[in-house]
Amino acid sequence: MTKYIKQTRILVAVDCIIFGFDGFNLKLLLIKRGFEPEKNKWSLMGGFVQSDEKPEDAASRVLKQLTGLKNVYMEQLLVFGEPERDPIERTVSITYFALIDIKKYEKQLSDDYRAEWFQLDRIPQLIFDHDKMVQHAKNRLRYKAALHPILFELLPEKFTIPQIMTLYEQVYDVQLDKRNFTRKLRSTGLLIKQLDKDKENSKKGAFYYKLDKTTYKEKFTKFLNFVSNPEY
Amino acid sequence: MTKYIKQTRILVAVDCIIFGFDGFNLKLLLIKRGFEPEKNKWSLMGGFVQSDEKPEDAASRVLKQLTGLKNVYMEQLLVFGEPERDPIERTVSITYFALIDIKKYEKQLSDDYRAEWFQLDRIPQLIFDHDKMVQHAKNRLRYKAALHPILFELLPEKFTIPQIMTLYEQVYDVQLDKRNFTRKLRSTGLLIKQLDKDKENSKKGAFYYKLDKTTYKEKFTKFLNFVSNPEY
DNA sequence: CAATTAAATGTTATTTTGACACGACTAATC
DNA sequence: GATTAGTCGTGTCAAAATAACATTTAATTG
């Protein structure tokens, strides 16, 4: 068979929007780009899709390079493909968001990429169209988290209710009512109360909870629903 | 500046999942592929991204080629990029869904591509990974339409409430209650009742409505909301 | 042991949802 | 011109979900 002649072949990259939560703030992991163009500017972590590699695998590889972490929750977002977005050569970039437990990252830390966590409201200017990518990722995180319990991916194995609530407040940039939030959260049946408390952030201490992984899988698509009981 | 040497350049295509609604059924527009491989098999309409073209523009161009329509509601979906998905040469395909008023299409009909509308539950086997693309598009349509009034894009300028309801029933594959649906729909403030009726489908006739385009734009992000009043 | 600080909890009013049935309108037919 | 047939359009009520609201409890600190 013949090839598709006369068509343009294009560089295909992936860029990762990596979210983390330190218990107080939702953060984004950025690197200082190590090569021209735009060397030493802040950037998303990215890389090119290799000849025998699925884009998903490229994204996982790139994420592992930076964070040392595997089996991270990732989701494909938009492709950015304006002809002039990379001044060197045309490149389309597939974006992914990744949700990681920031503490796990710290354990695996490698400083090869001069990475830093930034609060979402203090993100520096980024190269190319990476600002737009981040903006879109924040948006998609809101959509997804309104329907599915993905924010637990940002939390450590044991977490407290005040922590989750802060996380939701950060993601949606709202103030929530403790009592109503707790009630709703409990009604999901996703939480298992532990006997010990987190004493780091208050004198009284807040009880730890774990995620009930069985119900997590069951309820993933039914966390909160809309058009009553749609089958997604 | 130097190029990114040693990296693989890949063909980048777009494929369009084109939805239409004829007043009774939600349908998908497919073509008979006109070249090898898989010549004469059913396929999504697609094309390659040109060297100076945004992917969005490629999708619009491809859509116009097939349907003759411009300014159609389109949205980028997933990229499919498995190395072996196209047996001829590696190609990553960016998928888009398009929502069109089927009647407008019929006016613009060109038969160059041997296109046909298929009911969603009667879709033939498609080439490559196009089945997966369609599956994903159906899913995304549900998500999106649960939060935003995009299904109006599928309707003609004047439409009836029974029509919209049928559309929602098709998209979510449920039976809806006429009274509750009407109440909810009216509460959106999106509809403007006309004085004339559609007499085609019943003796009594159903009043036509038009979309209130001002409130449509205002309410687009607040059609139905979830985490109470999030700013998307 | 008093003061401080954040955690945990319950009630009520309001809004939204879901379930449910019948009369009205018009074209077609006799 | 009366009858029939078929879809359109509408209202009520009970149940569930949501939003608003304040006090008590647990533990540390001085």
C-alpha cells in the first residue's frame, strides 16, 4: 500500500498540567525550561511523542520523569495546534492534567528540571500558549470534579474533612458551609472514619478519613448527577 | 535557531462526529470511505491538518466539504493516537463533534462522499478506531448537554417542545415526563413562544418556540449547575 | 484551670424534584 | 355536521435536596 503522500508530518508533543494539594492550597507544578527557545522561562513539563508510543504513554513518561510517580490519575484535555505556537517548528501539543498527592511527589523529588509548585493565583507567565493550557485545565478540573470524586486523587491516603473542604473551596473559588458540606460528603458513602486525628492544624484535631475504594469505583460515575441518572 | 532534531513527525488528522436530529431521532452522519485502505467501508468524515492550518480550521473545512455548512457548533474531543491505528502510516487523529440542523444539511447536500445519516442505535461497523470515537462523542454530548443548552444547536430556528423533549430522550436514552420537562425548560427563560403551530405531527398541532439568543448567551454557562454556582 | 482555637454537630425554611391524569384542540372520517 | 382519534398542554402534592444558621466539644497553651 502507498503512503499518504503530500501530507505534512508534524511534531506531536504532550504537556502536563500537574495539580497538587498541600492541605492548604491547590498548586501547579512548573519547570524552568532547560533549552532554547524560551530557555529559563517557566513552562509546563512536556515532551515529544515517540514514534512507537501512544500519546497517553508519552504523558505518563513525561510525568514520571519529573515526579518519579507512576499510576497517576491523568486525563487528556485539549490539543493546542496553532501553526505558530512554537516558533522553532510546528508542533501540536496534547495536554493532560495529572492529579497527584503532593507529599508523594516530595518523596520522589528530582531537581533536574528545577521544578516548583505555584499557587494557582500566583502562576508566573508561561511560555508559548501554556497559560491557555493551564486555564483550560482549571476549567476542566471544575467540570470533572463537579460530577466525579476525582479530587480525592489529590489527597493523601488519610485526610481530614476540613482538608477536603479547603480543596473544594480552592478548586471552585468559593466559600462552603462546613455543616452542609460534611453532610453531603458523608451521604456519598465514600468515607471511612479512622480512629486517629490530625493534630497538626488544630488543638482539638480533626479525625482522619480514608476513601472507601470499593464504593469509590462503584460511585465514580454517580458521584453527583444531573439529568437525573444519566448513564455516562 | 535549530530545529528539534531526531524527533518523529507524525501525520495529524481530524475526524468529525457529526450529530443531527430530524425531529424524531438523533443521527450520525457517516461517509463511505473513497480510498484505500478500507475503501467503501463506513467511516467518519476526516482529513489531514495542513501545514499552515489550525486543527480547528481543518475540522471546519472538513465539515464544510461534506455538509456545505459553516459556523457550525463544534467542539474538540479526544485525540486518538495509538501507533498502529492507521495501518498505512502513523496518524494521530483529533476528533471533533459537530451539532447541525439536519434540515440545513439537506439543503446543502452534496453526494460526493456518499454520506448517510444513521440512527445512533444502528451504526454500522466503522473503520479503524472510529467506533471508539463515536462512543466517546456520545458520552461527551451527554456531559455537555447536561450542563449547557447545546442541544438547541441541533434544532431548527423554530421548534416545538415535544421535539426538544424527544431530543433529550434520545441523547440520554431515557423516558421523560412531559409536565416536568416542560416546567424545567420554561424555567430557563430560553424560549420565546411563537403564535403559529407545527401541524405536521399532530392534529392539534404544537406551538413553535424560538430560542432567546440574548439569554442563550447569558445562560450558556449556567443552564443547569452543580457545585452551586461555580464559575466555569 | 482559664483561655484559645478549630472541629463537630442539628434544625428549619425554602427550593427543587418526581409522580401522577385529564381536558382541549384539530383534522379526518363517516 | 357529528363523531372519532391522536397529540398537546397543563396543575397538584409529597418527597427530597439544599441553604441558612450557632453552639458545644476537644485539646493545647500559658
